[in-house]
Amino acid sequence: MSGRAGVDSPYSPPPAGASGLGDLNQRQAQILEAVRANGAVAVSELAGQFDVTTQTIRRDLKVLGERGLLVKGFGGAFASPGVARYTYSERHSTEIEIKRGLVEALRPLLFNGATIFVGLGTTFHALHSVIADFPGTLIASPNLEVIYNCALHTDATVYVFGGYVRNKDTSILTLAGGARQKFKFDLAIIGASAVDRDGAVLEFDPMEVELTREILEQSRKVALVVHEGKFDRKAPHLVTHLRQVDYLVTNVNPAGHFDDPDTLASLEVLTS
């Protein structure tokens, strides 16, 4: 788990009067803020943070879980599936130039007629500017912004993975299963909420994890695209490991972010 209940976060405690939130006590509101900021929190750490018993924290988590505000797990709690850690507008406006550079760094991996999966995240919203230069491309994605931009600004064939639209976001949360169209992707382009020092690729939303794992099994090559802020961070759900990734696309030299120097030995690093 990511722990650390007392961290800075773009979220403020839920305002009084908000539906389902107004009668939370201050501690419960702060617990909810910590879960949304970190993706997961441990009961023991919360008990220490607020100087109360673990039983008190478990009761708070039960209240929050019953309202669908988080998912109570063994020894802690996780952000509810389908709830973005940061709002769409917050993520869309951060590191815009860095994200454009990362997208441009993908160019050597693309080719005419490629079948490409594009994952969730605002990093890929400008991908259409590169895709436009590769005729015959097929783009499959649950990312509404990618779908919209590729459909309007390129000649690519576009496939939407259907499902739930994540609240206050442009991501479609799809359910794994045989009912979906099956592709063999030449390239899967994915992001991550965090990359741990052991090379683990991590996410906050378990519904996002399920789709990505399925896609990786259907892909000839995998490109993980992350900016420097994603290294050395924590998130509760394991997606894959860098050993299963062919390309790491980033804006820094990533070598210093891993305990084992061989973590990057099996992949190619592309920097923007």
C-alpha cells in the first residue's frame, strides 16, 4: 500500500452539504482525502496519524465503504473503482509540454498500417498529431480524448472499448471478457500511475488494471510512457513489470530510479 495519510493533495475535505458527504466527521473526511491522494492507505498508519485505535479507523472505513466512497480491504482501504485520483482538468493542464514531447518520442515505434492500443491518461491526448503521419493505422482505446482527436484529425480507423465513463473524466472503464472485439496489436501504448523502484508498473484503479493486463497479452510490443513524476511513487495495484515491457518512453534518464541496475536491461529507453 502507499500509506502516508498526511500528504499534500489536490483534494480538499468534502464540503459540508455535499450529497452523502456533509455528515462525515473531520477524521472521516481526512481519511477520504488521504485515500484519494494516495490511492490506498493502511489502517495502522491511519491509527497513528489520528492517534486513535485501529478499531476506530475500521469503523470509519466501514462508514465510507458503505457509501461507496472507498473500497475497504484487508488492513486498509483503496480508492473506489472508477474514481479518478485527480480530476480530468487537473491532469490535463499539468506538464503539457512534457507530455507532448513524450508523444513525439513514440514516432520511431509507429509505421503505416499498424494496429495500436492506446491506454488511459492525459499524456496521450496529443497522440493524433503523430498518428496523422502514418496512413492505415487502426487505433483502439478506452480514452475518449484519443478517440475524438484521432477520429477528427487523422485518417485512422478508430475502435472504442465500451464500458462505464469514469466520473469527471474522459476515460471509459471497460470490463474484461470474451464479448469484446479481439485484436492482435502491433503496439500497446500504456501509461502508469507509478513505477516502483523494483520495476513494478502500478495503477490506482483496479478496473483499469484488468483491461491493461488483457491488452498486454494481445500485443507484440509494449511501450510504457511515463514522465519523471511517476518514478519512485506508490500505487496499490500491479499491472505488469518492466521485464514485460519493450520500450520505456520518458523525459529523464531513468537509471537512478531503480535499485537493481539490471531492471532496464531487457528494454529500450526512449527519451523525449
